Amino acid sequence: MNLTLGLDLGGSSIKAGAVDVTAGRVVGELESVPTPPGATPAATQDALASLVSRFPQCRGTVGLAFPSVVKNGIAYSAANIDKGWIGLDASRLLTSAAGRPGLVVNDADAAGVAEMRIGAGRGTRGVVMMLTFGTGIGSALFVDGRLWPNSELGHLEMDGREAEELASARVRTVEKLDWPAWCERVNRVLAGYHVLFWPDLFIIGGGVSERWEEFGGMLRSPARIVPAVLRQTAGVVGAAFYAAEHVAT
Ligand code: BGC
């Protein structure tokens, strides 16, 4: 079996998994290490190296889902990570950490690609918006299954605040919002996106989607709303898909 290593850098942990990209599933357990405080490039490189060394069974290019605008391996933003990433060749850093070719992609795009291919968006045509609620709000926009990369809709301003400052999962925790209060904010964000993009389907992902049963019924939009199927593995699986399909330079 051909296993590809997928990594996903989140606000609290970096997850890693061996992915069978033909079947589209994680083989064995996910491993994780805490995200280094501030997620500086140097500390992150060490953490990535230690995770990669736990997966000797994986071959070829390593993929990393990363919370930044990423174009040709370069990180262009750093909303929730150390500003030292801006302008840095993140793919090259991953390559050094892994000791073999590394490929970095926006985390929401990675999760979205995985959900479109083998999860909640499978076979869905039209406009699909995958949203990840975590430290920030990530977005991945698809038209007839094709990705518009780096859409960054978590930074769209609503009611004088960026959407992710209003309704990320982190804000729910920090402001101690109960589910109805948080869902009211998420609904405001969904309405803001709907009026501009008219999606046919919203896929709700990120760590909080593990608790869908507690809040999913309170979300409202003229578009269909479904939870992400791959839950916490979406970033890892999507990053592995990218790694398996793109040749790192
Ligand atoms: C970042 C995005 C990322 C999202 C989710 C935002 O703050 O700008 O690049 O996809 O958080 O991690």
C-alpha cells in the first residue's frame, strides 16, 4: 500500500497521519504534538521533524495543511501564527524538517479538497463553501468541484469585525458563548457569505464540528448546511492528497 504523510498545523496541535490516498483514508492512528507557543518558524520546524520521524512507513512527498495564504510554497499571511512566516518559503522549511520533499497548502483548502473528494461534498456541483471553525475561520470555495484557492473569507468584515473575530470556535471559548449565542453569530456570518456568493451548500468543519449534534440544528441559511464528514482528519487527508498529486520543487 502506498502511504503518504499528511500534516495539519492547528492552533493547539499539529496532527499527522499516514494516508492511503487511493482509498482516501487515514491508516492507523493520528499522531500529534502541541503547536509550539506562537508557532515560530524555527520551533515549528523542529515539531514537524519530530512528527515526520514517527512515520517511517510513509514515502514520497509530505503535505502540510497550514493556516496562511500559500502560493507556490510561500506563506503570505499570518493571522494566528508568528509574523515571521510572512514571505517565508514554507515548503522549503517543511522539506528541511522532513528530509524529503515537502508541500504546503492552505489548511481550509486542504480540508475542503478532502471533503469534496471523499466527504460531505462528494459529487456536489454548483457552488460549495467549506468553512473551518477553529482558532480562525478558514474557507474553501468550489465551483463544480474546482477550488478557488486562498479565499480567506474568515477575514471578511461583518458588523465592523472580521468574521473570525465574531464567530470562530476560539471566540466561542474566550467569550464563553453558549451554543445558541455562538450559532447566532455563525448564522450572521453564513448570511454575510450567502448574500455575496450564493452557495448551494455550506460544509461546516474544524474541531468544533465534532460536536455537531449540540449545535448543528441551530444553524440557518437558504443554502443547505451539512457537517464535515472527515471531522478532525480532513486537513491531514487533504494535505496528503496534495502531496501525492503535486511534485514538490
Ligand atoms: C487564516 C487562514 C486559515 C484560517 C483557518 C485564518 O486566520 O488567515 O489562512 O485558513 O485562519 O486556520
